[in-house]
Amino acid sequence: MTQLDAIKMIGDVLTNIDVVTGSLQPNDPNLQKLMDLRVVLDDRQRQLSRQVFNDNTQNFQTAAQQLTTVNANIQGSITSINNMATVIGNISTFLNSVTTFMTSIGALL
């Protein structure tokens, strides 16, 4: 995985969040939770895109593999609005994984 791959992966999750939030009613209590998670994840993506670092290191590749595993585990479940608790939980798990990834590679400011 490269830095660009990680940025795209985060972007794909952001797009899925946008699809879900577009499916919710404006007064849905889950809408604000999702938007809050989206803001933080978008900030992480922006920080990652502004950093320059070597994505060929073992540290990067190990952290990237962990992020890829979490992403694979939650795929398909983010857009299932029938179980919002699971959707929010999976997005939170992905966000935590992104934060861990960025901390591991020294990209979190």
C-alpha cells in the first residue's frame, strides 16, 4: 500500500458516510453522530495528504496492513441504514484505525 492508496481508502469511507447521511431524515439523531465522525475522518485524510513520508518502510507497511484489515472487515456494512448502531460502530472502528495508522507513521499532528 502507498500513501495515495491510504488516502483513497479513507475517501471511499467518506463517500459511504455521505451516502448514508443522505438517506437519513434531517431530524434523525444518528445524523449528527455520523457527521461528527465524518468531520474527524475528513480531517485525518487532509492531514495525511499534506504529509510527505516514506511509504516503503516496514513501519508504514505494517500499519497499512492493519488499516486494510479493518477496512475489509467493515466493507458493505457502512451503508446499511437498517442498523445504525452497527454503522456508527464500524465507522468509529475505522476512524480509530486511521488514527492508529497515522500515529504509527508519524503523520498525525
